[in-house]
Amino acid sequence: MESGARQISEPRINSRIRVPEVRLVGPQGEQVGIVRIDDALRLAGEADLDLVEVAPQAKPPVCKLMDFGKWKYEAAVKARESRKNQSTTTLKEVRFRLKIDDHDYQTKVGHARRFLDAGDKVKAMIQFRGREQQRPEMGVRLLQRFSEDVADLGQVESSPRQDGRHMVMVVGPLRTKAQQAKAAATGDGEVSDNEDNKAKTKAKNERRAQKTQERQKRMSTDQKDVKPLSNSMEDYLPDELKNR
């Protein structure tokens, strides 16, 4: 049974391909055509490649020349990277008693807020004892208070419902783990960009102020060298006509 499952998960290669002829595809994807299996295996050996059955249901089956070991390694790396990038949402549980004291309640709320902030869902559960089962409205009020205390991080996905001695409500995060990771990356980039822009603006303003000071200094120096205009026409007459 296990060998059968292994055959389904992995394609047949080389001598395990037991058909008289195949439609052969070259290593670069080029169409070779329909060839006898012996010729296909010979071509694979000459190219130091494997003959891999990629479409066993076709008539005849489609086979490709490739490095099967390299292909398996690259496929495993891609699958590992894909699993690494996946974000899974976990359902965390927080339990309350109907007559819970305020300190214990705040502790439970703190746990729930941490779960929601991490992108996980929270199942809030109230355990009724004895005659408490006859007061479901008290449980509803407690869970409503809880939903209000975590409203900035999560929203109610499943309203309070009673099942025997328990009342359950599910609160989901406002942002999933993937969204939080993306927002964190974008936020870091925005902070970096803002800091760069601020530094550039500050340097530009400093250069502008320095140029203004230099221009004012030059104007002040030039004004000292300029002789004031005379208000008397006599100053503009030739020397022989003055004081006559």
C-alpha cells in the first residue's frame, strides 16, 4: 500500500517507464515528437539526464528530459519556502467564571489582547456552576463587556451562545498575521523614508539659510564701497566753472 502511494506521489523515471513509445520533450521544452522508449532512454543517457514521465494519462505518455534530482531538490525548497510564508490563525481559549473578580478578569483580558494582537482568534468561555445556569443574561453581559474591552484589536465573529454549562463567544483579530507582517514591513519602510526626507529637508533649509546670509553679507560690503550720490548740481560741474 505504501509503495503504491509512493508511485502516485512521484513520477516514473527511466527504466520504470514501461510503454512502447512516448511523446518526448527536450530539456528546454522543445517538442521532439513521438519516439520509441528505447530511443528516448538512449537520448537521456547521451545527455546525462533522466527521462521523466510528466503526463502519464496522455496517449502516448509525455516524457521530458531533465535532471530529476535537481528538480526534486528545487521543488522541496519551494515547498519549504511556501510553508514558511504561510500564516496560520490559531484559536486560543480564555475561560471566565460568572462571578469573576476584577483583577482576574483584567488578567484574562490581557491574555486575550495579546492573542488578538498576534493575529490569533480568541474563544471566550464562561463556565456556569449550579444555579448559575439559570442566569444566562449575566453571562451575556460579561461577554459583551469582554468584547468591548478588546474592540480595538478584535471583533465578534460568533455571538454568545449557551451550550449546557458553558457559554461561548468567538472574537477574531482585526488584522491577520500576514496583514500584520506586511503592515510592519511597510511601516518600517515608511519610517525610514520619512527620516530620510526630514534629513534632506533640513540640509536643504540649512544650505538656503547659508546662501541668504552670504548674499546679505556681500550686499552690506558692497554698500560700504559705494559713494553716496550728491544732491548739489555743483558737484557735477567742471572745476573751472565751480565757485564762480
